[in-house]
Amino acid sequence: MLRHGPRNLITDVDGILVGNAEDQRLRSGVSVVLCETPAMASVDVRGGAPGTRETDLLDPSCRVDRVDAICLSGGSAYGLSSADGVMRWLRERGRGLAVADVVVPIVPTAILFDLLNGGDKHWDWPPYRDLGYDATGRATRDFALGNAGAGLGAKAGNLKGGLGSASAVDPASGLQVGALVAVNARGYTTMGDMAQFWAWPLEQGREFGGLPPPTRGLGLAVSHDRADLTHDPADVARSDPRANTTIAVVATNARLDKASAKRLAVMAQDGLVRAIRPVHTPQDGDTVFAIATGRHDLGDDALALAELGTLAADCLARAVARGVYNAETLGAARSWRDLFER
């Protein structure tokens, strides 16, 4: 198993920057993965209720194969307008697909549902276009986790969700892999009423608490003795099963074609399976993008691609746990730290 990079963020992958913008009054935000140069990309959608933009373009059978940025946004379908702000920022700098004398920035986007978290959603025009523009302008290699960007208004099962990231690098070969995720899952990220995350076996160092092994096996139910961990029937965001979705980006510096990037996104979805139970439900819109910046020669070995996909899945699982671990209580959504670090 490779160790995490110096930041333990997706930006440990050369050529990748991340920007966040959020509005505390709205309890919502936007995260942008900005490619320093256009990068190969594809996507895999597993949830039964996705909200996306430009994902059909990323099918290997379609012609355009490189993206300028990926946008993850709160706001449900309203949040799809965040891509307009990202495109404006890119267009102002002459970045995008050149068509005659114009450029068209390519910004695939996915959204999560955070409209029932108590924030002020009574806007005239959705604020996500401006949040997308601001997030792109703030893109850098160091960024916040937890209540940041698209993770600000998120929930995860019975806990506050959030923005998570993780990386894995091989100093010997130069291979780099990273993941960014906004965790707003219907399922649970922890093992019943215990503090351990489902991703516990994959933890590096103390990146999500460094807890000892769980005291019980799998298949755990929430204890009725722990009322603080059960669902509040009055919690409207939990009572409606449509208020969910986990959206993510995995990135690598490997040189991949579009079909291989698609396979990377497919394999990376296993990271959500390792970190969230249940996942890919009919009410979730779980979506994983894959970006390859092409600065490392992976070779034509199919086994190398399989190993890369395994690394990406592990990174994504760790990122899920880190997003919830770093989140802070917001309104009725109580954080992991408030419940378990007493």
C-alpha cells in the first residue's frame, strides 16, 4: 500500500488544484477541481437519482476527451448552474475547447441535495453561479476539509457529512493518485453505534482518528440505547429519502486514454462501497469522475490499470471517512467529533 502524499489531498497529484466557496447563511457551497492544463476524463454514475451536467460527453464513444475542470455543488438541480461561473472564470483566461475563434470551457458537474438543512434557500436567482466563479478563483493546492465547499451543507447517515480528500503516492515510480468527495450519503459511514468508520482498515496514520479495532463484527445495527445516534423523526432531511448523494473526483498523474479513465472511475466507485452502507441506493445520485493529467507513463499493462483502480478506490474510501471526521456540527446535523470525542 502506498503512503499518502505531503498534503494527503487530491492536489498531491501534479496538475490538480481545488477551490472551495460556501455561504454559511445558505448552508451550501461549491468545490471545483481545476486542471492546470486540459486533462483526460471520464465518469461513472451508480446512484439511482443523479443530478449531472456534461457527463454524456465523458463516455468513451464521444469525441471530446479532455476537461478544464470538474465542479461539485450543493443545491440539488439548482447547483448545476455553478458550472456557468466556472466557465466564465476559464473563458476570461482564454481556456477551453477551441472552436474557430471562440473557446468553450469543458466543465462536467454533479450536485448533491442539501435543500433541507435549515439554510436560507429563498433566493430569487440560485447563488451557485457566483459560488462556482469564486471557488475557481480560489483554486490552490491547500484547501479545507469538512464544512467546506460542496460539503458545507452535507449529511452522512446520522452524522454531519462534509468534504473529504486523500492521496497515495509512490516516490520510487512517481505514480500519484488522489480523491476528493462531498459526502451526503443516505447510508452510514460508521459501524453502527461505534466510532469506527467502515473505512477503518484503510486508515493511514491517524487521518480519521486512529481508533483501535472495532469490538464487534460487521452487520451492526444502531443501538436503541444510544438515542443520540438514532434518527430524529422530526428531522425532515432524514425522513425524505431523496435528500442524499455522494459525489467525487479521483485523479492520477498517469497517462490514460478515455476508456481507461472510464475504467478508473468504475473501479473507484468501490471506494464508496468500502466506506458507506448502504450506497448506490435508488435515492442517491452517487457519481465519480476520473481525471488523468498524463504526466506519468503507466504503460500498456492491464494489470497496472487494475492496480491503479484499486489505489483510487482506497483513496476514495479514506476521503469519505476524512470528510465526516473533519466535519463540524451544523444545525441539527451533529458531527462525528461531538458524538465520539467526549
